[in-house]
Amino acid sequence: MFNAFERAVAFRYLRARKGERFVSVIAIFSLVGIALGVATLIIVMSVMGGFRQELLGRILGLNGHMAVYGMDRTIADYGAVTDRIRAVPGVVGATPIVEGQVLLTSEQGGASGGLARGVRPEDMRARGIVANNIVSGSLDGFQGDDAILIGSRLAQRLRIGVGDKITLVSPQGRTTVFGTVPRVRAYTVVALFQIGMNEYDSSFVFLPMGAAQTFFQTGDNATQIEVFVRDPTEVRAVNRAIRAAMGSTPIRILDWQDANSSFFAAVQVERNVMFLILTLIILVAAFNIVSSLIMLVKDKGRDIAILRTMGATSGSILRIFLLCGASVGVVGTLTGFVIGIAFCANIESIRQAIQALSGTELFSPEVYFLSRLPAVVDWKEVSQVVGMGLGLSLLATVYPSWRAAKTDPVEALRNE
């Protein structure tokens, strides 16, 4: 496309000599602008994609993809109901639980609200998001009537550890002749878990199924059945299949799309808005290419006239200046690509280093729910960003190059 003569002239124009440095400085700023725009867009989109994926994985990993409730307050004969749900195609797991809000207190004076869940010991060991993130103690002691499993941040808040006592107070008390008396029971902490999501690590506690049934007075019943499906995006189809399998048994099903729809919709809207805003950085850098090439054309008017009189065609002049602008755009885009991918690959180390230097917490788990900064590179999005950077850069060179090709050599020499 470009012959040796055109490449030699184009790269000569990109190298500044004395008295020509201003145009070259503008070209450098254009290159830096495109590189920063592409890198920033890749980093932000990767972080927001990772943020959504981490939240989705942790929320669904602990809460299940859907929850099946009885039309009454509890589900009787939950073992048989669980087996029927597990037999539905697309279901990979079903766990009966007893759930209720509680007040948590410790002998050390700490207090916090929380959510207590009763789970069968074998189901708890099979739940990898908790079983694989035990930071202290062991699940071997998760049995009997006084064992409890709590999150690491909750333990810090209550100032307790493994082996200490924690007291649960239920707002649904028992009625006596003296009025309603809250249910209070002390349990021994057998293990601490750290999932990495602040909401769960600071407010969730797990009890053996029998202990939870006794505390919440549900009898031999469960309050709900958590269901895990093979493909979370197909929960609606599995929902219909479960209803068909249950026949005339009255049930109510709440899936993750209904329970968290507004939250994930907000994350997606924010992601799209950030994409549009950061695209403006690349657009501004592309306009810098336009201005630098226009100044280069004005500066090289005499050179263009001489080249035309020596036999260079208008097409050759057009390609020379296209190559000048395209070189800046291509180098800037590729530089931004390398910076963005390298930053995403080491983002947590970079965050830790900046925190150590500044002495401030950049990513508070209490605000952002997660204890680490996630970044998941979507290569399809990266290719779109790189393509957009290259496209805008090449588009920005068209008008200045056309102006250079249309330069009248007679007029250019007359004005010198």
C-alpha cells in the first residue's frame, strides 16, 4: 500500500528537526492521549466486569440460584421435596435450610445484627464457597446443638475467636404469662470463614440443622430450599420445570434474577456509561491528531510543492500524511493495549503498593462489598476498544491528508 519513498518521507516528517519541534510535541501528546485512553478503557471495563462476576459468583455461591418456599411459613417433609427438586433436569444441587434474623452478642461486649442459617452438616461440607474458605477452626465440630460457624469480620466486630461463646437472640420470642420473651441461646464458635464479601463475612452465621430448628421453633421443618442450577442464565426454564415436578404441591419460587435484578441492572448501566465517558478520551486524542496533521501540512507546504513538481502524485502525498497520522494512532493504541493488559494482570499488587505509599485504603470492603480488587479481561471487549482506537485514529487523518493532497504547488511556492 505504501512504497519505500512514501514511508521514508512520512517517518522523516515524524522526526523533528530544530525549529520544527512544536509539531512533533503535539504528535507526542496525541500518541500519549490515545495510549492513556485505550489503557484506561481496558482497565475500567475489566475491573467493572470483574466486579460484576465476583459479586455474581459470591452472591449465587452462598444464596443459591433460586429459593423454593412453602405457601406456609415452613416446608414439611423437606427431605422428599428436596429429592424431587434434585431430580429436575438442570438442577445440580438443592439444600434445605432454616433461616431467621437474629441479634448476635458476645461476652466481650460486642453486638451485631445478623442472619442465622441452619444447614445439615453434610450440606455445609459440600458448599465449597464456605468449606474451602475456613480461616480458623474446622468443620469437624459443626454438629450437635451448640456449634456455630461465623464470618471472620463478624468475629472481629464481636472480638471473639474459635472456642468462644456467642449468644443468639431471636426477635420472635415465645409467649408466656408475663408477655413475649425473646428466645436466647448461647453457642460455641467452631470455625471462622472468610468468603471475601463483606456483607457475608460480617453478618452470616451457620448452625447445624437440628440446632436451628430448635432455636427458631420450626419443628422438623425447613423454611426454604436453596437450589443450584447448571446454567444461572436458564433459571426461568428450571423454575417452570420445578413447578411441573411439584405438581399440586403449593410452592413459591424466587430466583436470583428477581432478587437482585435492580442491583445487577445498576452495575450494567454504570458500566455502559463509563464506556461512553472514557471513549471521549480517545476521541479527544484523535482530534489532537487532526490538529497536529493540519499544522504539519501547513508547515510542509513548501515541501509538498517541491515533491509535486518532482513528480509525486496527489495520491502519494495523501498516503504520506495518512501514514504520519496512522503511525501515531497505531503506536498509541498498541501502547495503550500493552499498558492496560499489564495493569489488569497486576492490579491487586498495584493497589497494595499505592495503599502502602499513601497510607489510605483505596478499596474498602465495607463500601465495595469485596475484599480485593477484581479484574477480568474480556478479550472481545478489548478487541472492540483496540479497533475503536485504530478506527478513530485513522479517521482523524483523512481530512488533513486530503488537504495536503489538494495543495496547489504553484500557490504554495508563491506564498513562500
